[in-house]
Amino acid sequence: MRAMASFLLISAGWAAGQGTGDYLFPIRDGKKFGFINRAGTVVVSPQFDAVGDVHEGRVPVYVGQYVGYIDLAGKMVIEAKYEDARDFKDGRAVVRIDKQYSLIDPSGKLVGNIPYRVLGEFHQGLLRVQASGQVDAAGKKLPTRYGFVDRQGKLVIEPTFVTAGEFPEDPADLPVGAINREWCYFDRTGKIVIRISMGPNLNDADLFANGRLRVKDGFTWGYKDATGAWAIAPKYNDAQNFQNGVALVQEKDKWVPIDVHGNVLPEDKKKIHVIGAYSEGLALATDNGLLGWVDAQGKPAFPLRKYQEAFGYSDGLARFRLDDLWGYLDKSGKIAIPNVYDAARDFDHGLARVDTHEGIAYIDTKGRVVWRAGEGGR
């Protein structure tokens, strides 16, 4: 977990604390970490050995090898006594002392102990756990199994799957697990809704996307929904998974784009391939080696271009790399902050971390430096 320190400095920003009206951004002085606010003023002097992301007004901080939490005023609100402590989500954080995993609330109060190893974080109010080292009535060691607990730490889905993915953020999608060479798609009660054989070659599982799962029925393909019913009848020679509400399917010898209801879309919908999630109304897309951003109708916001790299919009700006240097575009495609940085991160809550020839700095959305390493906090 001490490796958290290396990724911290590439974290652009932090979430808001309740009632503070401000945000915190990590800084580093030697081997110690502290925080600045959006104005570039040092709020917490560098004193921690590592720090984590702010979630729900709490920041995990390391004092030596132990971790606790501070609030956005820099006050230690949960003692640094845990060997592992994860981000708060939905009013809960997973912590660990020795091999005991537990759930705590934002005040540090114990909510419940979990008698399993905890994997991942809460999704749809459920947390994935791993049961290993168990034996059956005859004393035979059982293979590792996966299940889920709720926000109180109570077991909701028994550890029965030999592997299992997280619950998707979209409740229209189901997670997938494996039992007896079958891929099993299950709901929040653990009920298996869809079973698909892995086949003799132990084929990989498809994942739900946009509320649809690609399923083969004999010689043809269609899509099922989270109830297990056919949302789009199996009538295609081949089919691809949905992405951003569009999938390509093969009708006879021709590939055509369809929406989640099976309606054929205009041909131009498949010419520009959306490769990123929508953010601030735009999504990153590509066409013949060019990159750009499209709106909700799939139309380019401005002409696609040849970037070395490009990312989604945040705070009205998109990060791009050109001629091996980083800069930012506005939503009209104009360069808002010139590409002069050796490295850069996305804007978050008004600031972005960049690497300059002079060192690490934070800039605002106008490109002004609000804090630079080695300048005493300004």
C-alpha cells in the first residue's frame, strides 16, 4: 500500500468536503505529503507518508505503515491504526487489521466485521468477498468461492461462484460469475437469471452493456436483457457488443448499426467509432486514425484531427498530446492552454497537475500557475 505515494502525485484533484466550499489537491515535499486548496494555499503542510483520494469528505492518510482518515480541514478524524483502509463510498469504508476486514462509517464507528477477504468496492450497495480455505463436512478443502455482502457487512449472496465480477454501476446490467463450466448472470439476490455454457474450449464471458447481453441461439445471435428475456430476437449471423448505445450486427453479408431496441441506424452512425464515455456532453471518438469528440447524436463537435493522445472533457477542457507535449482544448476545438507541458492530468474541480521544465505545478483553467513545487506553497 505504500506504493500509493507514487500514484498520488499524478492525481489531479479531490472531491468536496461537506460545508467547506473548497477542494484539496496533494503536494509533496521530499517524502512527505500535504495539500493545497484551489488558490494554491497550503492547507495541510507535508507531514504524511502517503495519502489517498478524497471521498465523501474523508482522506486516507498514512502515518508510518498505518492508515487513518482526515477531514478537509486536515483534522485526523479516524485514528491511523489500520493496515489497510479504502475509500469511503455510500457512507462506508473497508478497513483491515491483520486478516480481519471490517466496515466503518465516516465517524470511524464499526458497522460490522466481515469473515471473508474483501475485493473491490461497493457497487449497487454490494461488496464482493472471497471465501478460501474452507472445508466441507468430510474435511475436504473447498476451492475459492466468491459472494457479496451488503452495507451492514451481512452476507447477501453466498460464496458459490468460482469467479465473479463486480456488480455494474448500471442496474440494467447484470454481473457474471462461473459455476460448473457455465457463465452465470445473476441479480442482487444471487438468483441466476441467464446461464451460458463455456463450451469445450472454455470460452470467455461476454459482459452486459447498455442493458444488453450478446447471446447465441443455434446459428444466430441476439441480445437478452437483465430479466433473461430476448430484448432483440436472435436473427443475426454475427453481432458485436453494445457500446454507447450502438452495436454492429451482421444481416446476411452486411454489417449494420442498431440501437438497444434493435432499430437499424443510419449508416453514418458506424463511420465514427466512439471509444470513450460521454463527459460534459461529448465523447472521444476515432475515424481512420483521427481523434475527436462527438455529441449525443454522434456528430463531431469539431473536425477530427491527428493527436498523439486525447482524453475526455472535464471543467470544459480536454487534455491532448501533440509533438510530445501536452495542452488543453476548449469545446470549440481551439487550444485553450498551449501544449507546453512534459506531462499533464485532467482538470478536476478547477485545477490540473502538470510537469514543466521547472518541476511539478498546478494550473487553473486559464493556464495560470497557482502552485509550484519548491516555492513555499505558491
